[in-house]
Amino acid sequence: MTEFIHRLTRDLEPVLLLQDPSQKISAYHDMPYAIFRYDPTEELQLRIAVSGLQTRLENKGKRVTRISLADCLTRALQTEAELQDWFELEKQFGAAKAVEDIHSLLAERAPLVDLVADLMPSDPDPKRDVALIVRTGALFPVYRTFSLLEQLKGRVTVPTILFYPGELDGAAGLRFMGVLNAEHNYRPKIF
């Protein structure tokens, strides 16, 4: 059993199965979410493990909403152009300009926070619903999840887990994909 699967089944799953997981997930009432960190090289194993987690939670009566940040990114890009057009712009103007343009899109014109919030349960029940945010690595290097989590504050009412590909740096610091400088201001609990 890999280390992250052990943490998933031993630490995270029992919390999500509680009648009211919110208090074990976060000390902040308006931030009922946490981060589950894993090594970016284990992405495919994580996807399988999350599917298993979702099935086990649903079998115990939880209603699980899975939100793919890769799908949200695609939707945001398609609000302005076809994907092929974005690829051509990157070829023409370079990766740095593409990163800048996509970040601007996700921050301002098609805010990622709105796309994620719109996918949360429409009739939320904090004792029954669980949201799992996956495919976070799709945002690399255009958007840091720290921004997303801060903006979701007050907009998420059900226990939510963001699956984060990266490295732990100190007690509360995370390095996105193990590459970017660590962000040390994460307030959500890190599993």
C-alpha cells in the first residue's frame, strides 16, 4: 500500500464518513474544506483511489460531487476560443504569454472560482454531501490553488477536499507540482 493510499483510507475517509465531517476538516466555519496532498508522479493511482473512495462514501449514504479542474479549465478556455486556437496562440507568442493569458482568463474573464462554485451541490446538505476536487495538476503553471481556496471562502457549504499534487514544505507549506516556490499561507487542513 502506498503512503498516500494509507493516508486516504486511514486519515481522510473516516473523517468524511462522520455524520458531520466539517469540524474535523476545518477550524473555520466558512471554509469547510481541506487539502489532500500527494506526489504528482502518483496522479494515475490517485484517480483510481479517488474513484474507490467515492464508491465507498456513496455506499455509506454520502452524496459525492466530483469536480474536475481540468474540465473547468477546458470550459473557461472555450468561453473565448476553440482549444486549437489557444494552442496556436501559444506557438505564435510563446509559453510565458500563454500562461499570462490563461491566468488572466481564470482570474477575471471566466473566473475559476465561479466555475467551481457552480458545480457544488445545488441543494447542499453538509451532513450528507461531500465534494471532491480533482485534476488540480491541470492548472499548472497557470493558476495556484491557494487563490482558488481563498476565493471559495464562504461559497462552499459542504465538506470539500482538494486533491493537491505537490510537496509539503514545513507544517503548512505546499509546493505546487513540487516545482513552484512553496505557498505557506494555506489555512485549510492538509491531509
